[in-house]
Amino acid sequence: MKVDSHQHFWQYDPARYPWITDEMGVLKRDYLPGDLLPEMRANGIDATVAVQADQSERETGFLLDLAARHDFIAGVVGWVDLRNPEVEQRLEHFSQFPALRGFRHIAQSEPDDRFLAREDFVRGVAALGRFNFTYDILIYPKHLPAARDLVEKLPDQAFVLDHIAKPLVKTLQMDAWAAGIRALAANPRVFSKLSGLITEADWRTWRPTDFKPYLDVVFEAFGADRLMFGSDWPVCLLAGSYAQVTELVADYLVGRPAAELEKIFGGNAVHFYRLTKSKATNAPE
């Protein structure tokens, strides 16, 4: 099964998705399963993981409802308030929905660069393991030290880094990012998604060769067993097509063993998110 480990759906509402700015006009419309499925089929992708883009339980319910109605949505990464003192009760509630595989917080937008290492947040992430939920780390390079501290405090929690921590491709800054990536990858429970690359470069003039140094670092740090392809559709449309982001990773992998391609384009996502064909048949209230 070939899997896209990272994409989004939404019914566009500027109040719910304020991060979609005026320069992102292409994103100011609904993006739903019917829009994605033709892209997946054209690129040989069988299943996908839908990831939250709004920090609300309403968003989690919205994605679970879509997953219940569309078999190709193999998993959902939702949102819950991990700082809530009663977070375990909410996790208990959500544990009844088999499509829900993990949670994410948009930590990159928090004013505190050390947000991920805050005691109240660490406590919430620690609760995920009791329900077999994963955690997606969404950060910028400056947050890598806090992310490393988080995973060191919770060595048994399953983590995946989104978008290889959004390296500063436009300005060709690598050293601090690379050091942070290597430190984070030292924990064998941390995976990374090969996603969100082209939107960190110049949207109009990027070339595939721009990303080779960054891909070299993550392959060295994580290895083929802990990397997974993700399109970041529809956000990728700011800089390119679904086919282009798929080809970017596929072309980089040319010459590598077929077993590595199978892992990166599906096997690792299936393993990490424990994806199955069995999903929820109803959505949460």
C-alpha cells in the first residue's frame, strides 16, 4: 500500500484558518476528498493520512467524519488540548474511533520557542502513549532544541517530525538545522516526514536540486526505516503540484534499493500510524 502520510482537508473559513494569508489565495477554497482522490490515483497513491489544520476538537471530528465516509483516508491526526488537566478524559473519548491515530499541535506558531518542553505540555503528550496515540511535531528550525528535550523526556512515545522541521531553503541556512535534526534523530522512536519541502523554497523558482543537501542530512540522520513521504496537499499547491512533490522524493530515491522505496512510500507510515483498513463507522459528536 502506497501512502501519503501528510495532507489536509478543509471547508474554507477565514476565522478557522487564519494562517491562510492573502498571498495564499489558491488555498482560499474548500479542499475535500473528491479533490484529492484524482491526484492520488494519478500518482499511484493508495491511502492517505489526514492531518489537522485548525486547533479545535471540531476539526478532529470533521476529519473523522471524512475518514468514516472515504476508505482511502486510512488515518487521522487530530487536535486536542494537551494542556488540559483533564486531557486523559478527552483521549479516552477519542480512543473509540479507530481512524484516529495521533494528535498534533501547531507549535511553530506559539510565541514561546520552548513551548514543546513546557511541563504542562509534556504532561499532555505523555498521556498519548496510554492510548497508543502518536504525536506529530510541527516546528521551525529554531524549535529543534525544545523538540529534542520533549522526546528525551518521553523516550517511549512515538513521534514524527513534520516537513523535516521546515529548513530555511530560501536562504540556504543549514548548519544549525542539521545539528538539530541529528540530535532529534538520535532517539529511535522519532520518525520524519519528507513533506512540505517546496513551500520552504522560493515558490516560483525552486529546482529539485535545491533540496538535495537537506534530504541528504535527513537520510543520514533517520535512515530509510524512519522516513515517510507526505504531499502536504493542498498547501503544496502554493509552489507546485501533487505530481511534482511526489516526483521530487521519487527522483531523489533513484538508485536506492526497492525495499527502501516501499518503506518510504508506504511501509513506514503503515508501521508508525498502525494503519489498517478497519476504520470508524461513525463520527464523534
